[in-house]
Amino acid sequence: WEGILCDTNSIVVEIDLDEQGLKGTLPSEISHLSSLRTLDMSDNALMGQIPEQFANMKELERIYLFHTLLTGSVPSGMCSLDTLNSISVDCYPQNVLVSCDCGTKCNCDVAPSTVGPGSTGSTSSADVLNVLKLVSRKSDSFEDGSPGAKAFHWIADHDSLNLSANNPSVKQRYILALMFYSMNGEDW
């Protein structure tokens, strides 16, 4: 399978599914991949929290979960994994969505994509998501099934304008879509 790397014994050692347009929550069952060394699910519309069970991944060396909709904190048990040397999550100072208290293992200097006047347009969901994260700062704003998640998915998947992240109207459309989904707009 594309993005899945196995060793010579056909054991999964790497999952590299960054920028694949994935949506949903991280299944805790990933923790049963006992030989997994690298997990890269960055730049996807992942929601919820990092499963506590990830602390059981004794071979994990690197985990990349930045530019997602994840919230909460890195499970404390992950901090004590001897093999784990790099945790990249959305914990940069201007927009903490996932706190990381694992010291030097945390890579919090990953900043969101630069957007604004003069930047090049991009219609990637990840870029739009990073703009919307700055609008909705509540930790549960993008939880699966929430009004925020529904509004984001509408903009990313169904909005006929297909606005780029640097278009000032993307924030307005998100706020209006958020109102729609928060106030039973389907019944208006």
C-alpha cells in the first residue's frame, strides 16, 4: 500500500500518509503495530486527541501530527518512550492546539503556512484549516461531528467558491457556516 513501509519480514515499520486529505480520528488500534518506528499523518483533517494507547508503541522513533485538527495534549506516557526522539504537533506559541510536555522531544516550532495579502494562493485543505484554527481557538472546535468540523468540511469539500487560504472571505464563510451548523441551519 502506498505510504506503508514494511521490513523484510513484512512487518509495518512506517506509516507516511501526510497530505492525503484524510479526515476523522486517529484509531487507537495503530498502537498494536508494535514495530512501528515512524508515523506521519501531518497535513490532514484529523480530529480528536492523540490516543493514550500510543504510549505503548515501544519502537516509535518519530511521530508527525502537525497541521491537523487534533487537540488536547501528547499522552504523558509517550514522553518516557526511550526510542521516541521527535514529536511534531501543533504546539507553536501563537496557536497551541496540542500541548507537549515531553521536553526536547517536542518539535513545536512548526508554524502554520504563511497566509495573507501577497502570499500565493492555495486551495489545500491544510492551508485553509490553519487559517480557521486561528479563528476558532477552543480546543473542541474541530472535534468530529462538531459544528466547527462540519463548517470546515463544507468549506474544504463542498463550497462552490473553493476559496484559497489567503482569501479574506474564507474566514467569513467559515463563521457563517459555523453559525449555520451551530444553530440547526438545516431546519431554517
